[in-house]
Amino acid sequence: MKKLMMQKHVYPEKVLQFGTGNFLRAFTVWMIDRMNKESNFNGSVVTVQSTNSGTADKINRQNGLYTLCLQGIVDDQPVKEYEVIHSISRALNLHKQYNEYIELAKSPDLRFVVSNTTEAGIVYDADDCLDDRPQNSFPGKLTAFLYHRFQYFKGNKSKGLIIIPCELIDRNGDMLKEIILQLADDWGLEANFADWIKEANYFCNSLVDRIVPGFPKDQMEEIEAELGYRDELIVTGEQYHLWAIEGPDFLREEFPAEEVGLNVKIVEDLAPFRESKVYILNGAHTAMTPIAYLCGLETVGETMEDPETRRFVEELILEEVIPGTGLPEAEMKAFAKDVLNRFSNPFIQHYLLSISLNAMAKFKARNLPVLLSYVEKYEKVPERIAFALGAWIAFYRGKRGDEDIQLSDEETILAFFKKIWSSHEGSEQALREIVKSVLAYEKLWDQDLNEIQGLTESVWMHLLEIERNGMQSALKNIVIEKV
């Protein structure tokens, strides 16, 4: 079968994107493609691969082209649409093309930076140095890039950038800016650079929402037959999308997404968007994943089809998340209904293992704030969230029956769980010590969760039930039977 090959329009490189993965290609790159076609945006994306393994080579082999398949329910009717995206100019592997990366800092056309390095990506790394090629952390890489731009343009304030991180972290733009300023101080860079960062660049807090399962490996034969060509980079996503951005008013003109009908909101306060999305949609994703996977399920859709796992998700949202956060009940129940419908999208094959990437950081950002708020409000532990935490501890043992689980997390996290599970000799007390060790892991939680009254006991009892009788049996003890 022939490969995806066609001519594409060449646009100025206006966007530097950290991340070559499925989400950004089905979200920001798609939006830029739409703006190129329907507005005067006139810009392309240079996408950066920060790891040794990734898709940069595939992107360049296909001349930046790939197919996006949007599938979902629109006006109660199933809709499936294919679109070839043209807005990536090239991909850079920082481990092989660092000079080209730094050269891009000199471009007068460059205006935007976007990123999606997961919740574990926006972190301060004291070991990063300006002369590293590349730096270890995403903020380190961006600080070096911005410093070279500052030097080349001699501090010209008109050459600052609009930086919009997409990581699901509260105040992600503010946090990234703070780390960059810290690194600038660590590296002994001139004070004028820090002033340029603060005065010439715009760090926008943002929130993204679109379910993107990624590469449709189980549907490729059918899709290739429909398309008539082979595409190594095809990505699937749902129809729904939202990008809420705290940014200056002029951003509406420079980034005319609303003008072309995209669901992009330039707002003064991101909090209402963030809380509903992160705690309900993303929080439910994170909580369901180890439970459903250890029950033998593979996708979010299967989780919604199974009566007990679906009931768990419904009760988690309605009886713990909404009450615990204090979000407007009627509005959030309506949002939750939409979320459950999106989870049940028959077109979407959203694999649980893909959600498990960097799961501990995700649990901290998505579930822990609800747990803490619930305990403060009701003076008791939310049992479903505690059960999910116990399920994650079981998941990080790395086994589903006789099958190895492909764990994907930071090396320090994986090493920590490997160490605590390797010392387990099967006793109840050993399990309790495992739970206490996880809850006491302050490098992850920034606090000792054992100090939360009742949490250690609750998580231990759930983990004990999972280890003794299996996930399906343990789940039955959690799900409330209908009267």
C-alpha cells in the first residue's frame, strides 16, 4: 500500500512545540492547521523530541504530514472524519540536533511555545546547566533556548515569546516561569535576562481537554482500507475539544482560534475550567485505570461497559469528587454526565496503559487535592479514592496475574516501587509497611500522607483485599449495591 505523500504549503515557523506525541498533534497542531486554512495565522510548528526514543524520525520521513481521525457523537449522530494535517514543518531530536534547536532561537518569525511534557515535566532540576546539550528537564531546555534568543536579539523586548504549557498542573505557566527564573539565577545569568523573561515574554496558564487515545493499532487494517494509504503517524481523537487560556487580550488576534470556530477561550480566571476538568474527567481516568486494568480490562470503553467498574466511576464522581471539591453541584453533575458519555464513545479505543504514564504524578495532581479537601470537609477518608490509591500500589508491583505490566514512569518512581515490593514476603504487616512507605514518600507527595487520620489504615485494608482475593472481589466490596 502507498504511503502518505503529498505536497504541502510552507509556512513561517511560528511555533516551537515541546512534545511529538499524540495529544499535541491531535490538539494544538490541528488547531494551527485549521487557523492556517481559515484565518491569516500563517504559521507552522517545529516539534521537539526530548527523549532518545520518539517519533521525530517518523515525522520527518512523512514530511511533517499525518492523518487525524476524529470520531464521536455529534447531535446524537455518530461522526467519523479524516483530515491530513499540514502544519508541522519539521521535528528535531534534541539529542542529535541540538545546534538546530538553538539556531531556531534566532528566528524572527518565532512567536509561540507550547508544551505537553506530562505532569512530571514542569520540574526544577538543580543539576541542569546552561552548557548541557541538552539539559535534562523541560524548563532547563527552555531556559537555555530563551537565553540564546535574548543574547542574539540583544534583549529586544519585541522578540519575547508567548509560552502556553498544556501540562495538567495548576498554574502551569506561572510554575514554568518561576523555575526558569530560578535556573537563570542558578546559572549566574545577567539580571537583564531575568528582566527580559518577566517583561518581554508571556507565560499563560492553560487547560486542555480532548480525549486522544493515539495510534489506532487495532483499527489500522480498516482505516488503511478507507484511506487508501499507509500512515505511521495517524492519530485518533474525540470531536470534543477545549483550550482555556489565561492570556492577554491581544492573544485573540495573534492566535485567532475562536475566530475560526474552535473552542478556545481566552479568560481572566482559569480556576472554574481547571477544577471541573482535572478533578472530574482526569481524576476519574486516573482512579479507574489500575482498578479496571487489574480486572482484566484494556480500555476506558470496556471500563464503561462493565457494570461494576462503571458504577465505581459514577460513585467516585458523584459521591466523593463533587462533594469534596465543593464545585457547583447542578453544573458539575451535568458536566459529569457529559464526561461519562465521552468515556463511552464507541469510536474511541483509549487504552488504560496509556493513561498509566507517570501515574503517580497524575494521582498527586488529579486525585490527592480532592482527597485532602474531602477529609477536611467531612473528617473522614473518601474510600473510593483510597481504594484507587491502593490499586495503584498493587499496579506498581508490575504484575497482572502471570503477565508483566509495562510500567511507564520516572526511573526514581519505578526503582522505589521495585524496592518496596521486592522485600514483600506475603504477610499483612509487610503490606502495611509497603503502604506506609508509599504514603511517606515525600519526594512524590511533598508531605507524609500517613499523617492523614485513617488514610494508612484504609489504603492498607484495600490493598490487603486486592492481594488476598483479587481486584474483582475487592471492587465488589467498594461498589454500593443499588437498593
